[in-house]
Amino acid sequence: MTKKILGQLMLSATLLVSAVAPAVALDYEAKPVNWVLQAPFRTVGALSGAVFSGVVSGPIDNGYHGGLKGENHVAGKFGDEKGWGQRVAAVPIGASSGIVVGSTIGVRHGFVHGFKKGWDHPFSRWSFITMEEK
């Protein structure tokens, strides 16, 4: 019985310390109270935007543009960047490798973009898509 109560007290103390630690770490003179109250909401918004942008939006966007760049590059090496025969021949080589490389780069780009926009504007549409805001 004593071990059970001691375990519950230890668990409660651990949860209390983990809940209070971020507030203690902040410099209250430098940060307004409003910032401290918004921090958990902004953190969740930033993480959700980063995960969605890093897994879905970033790879799709950068994969598309990487495929176009790869296709144009290889078609240019074949002679004419705008010729339909060169573009058809460049698709299996340039576009496929451009999609793979662009998607890989898009994961990192999307994660960073989603976290930054998600922190500034939690749960806004700009935190979930990697297009630049106009």
C-alpha cells in the first residue's frame, strides 16, 4: 500500500515539474504574459503545420517543380528544350529523377516552412501549404 501511494506521489511530482518547467524557464520580464499563454497553442499549430507540410505539401510541390527542372535540363542537353521529341525523351530520365530529388528536398523545406508559419499563424492555411503567401 505504501509503495502504491509513493508511486502516485512520484508520478504527480514528475507531471507537476514537467508542466511548470517551461514557465519557469521563460524570462517573465522579457516575455509578456500573453506570449506565455499562447505558447502551447502556437506549439501545437507549428507542429501540425510542420508535419503536414513536411509529409504532404512539401514533397508534392517540390517534386513537381523538380520534375519540371529535370525534364527541361535533360531536354536541353538533347538539343532543344522546347522541342516535343526532346521533352518526350527527357521524361523518363530527367523528370523521374527530378521528382525523387525534389520530393526529398521538399520534406525538409516543408517541415521548416510549416513550423515557421504555424508558429506565426497557428492553424492558418499558409502553415499547411508550401506556396509563398502573396
